[in-house]
Amino acid sequence: MIDNPTMRLQMINVQEFARRLSTLGADAFTSDDVVDLATAADVRISADVEIDATLAQRLLDQVSPTLPVTGAQIAASQWPPPKSSRPAAPSVSFSSPGAVDGPADQPTRRRSSGSAGSGRRPGSRRTGR
């Protein structure tokens, strides 16, 4: 197992969780806001409760719009989390409900008819005797 010191998990208190949330978005979060998130997640917390990665994720799941961190990142010993060196995914535009416009040069795949996807060879049926 690789020890990644930037992602060591710890427990943070409600005030620190609120402070970290505030650094991620336009809204300033208070301890009361964190308690409200916990109530929405059906979790009972108070100002002196320590928040671990699992609880942090449950609370983050209640924040709308979603934030670009995980519960493990927000509860990690290093804050803010390090920037990823991986490039961002290409953008996708939606032209109508359910349709995705992607790169035009992608070939379309044709589905073959027959039982190729069934996982059985023809003639390998059981007789049921």
C-alpha cells in the first residue's frame, strides 16, 4: 500500500468543515449550515462532533450544486487538496434532451444481429431431461 501523506485522513470539527466548505463556493457556510446538511442527510451532529471522511461525504452529498471535492479530500490533513495534474475532461454540449453532441469524427457502431452477445454458442442448449 502506498502512503500518500496528502490524503491522510483525520477528523475535523464542524467549524473546520464549514470553513473548508466556504473556501470551495460562493456561499459562506456556518456551523448551523453544517447541522442543516446533517439533518438533511438524516445524521445527528452537534458543534463538537468530529467529522470523518464517510460523514463528510454524506454531508457533501447534500450540498447543491455539487462541489469538486470528496469527503476524503475535505477531511484530509492537507487543505486545500492538491490540484490534479490530469487535464479536465472535454466539454459536452446538449442540444436536446437525451442527445449528446460529441466529436463529429466518431464512427457509429452497428449492432450485429444474432446471438453474439448472449454468451452461448449455438447448439449448446441443455435438453432439460
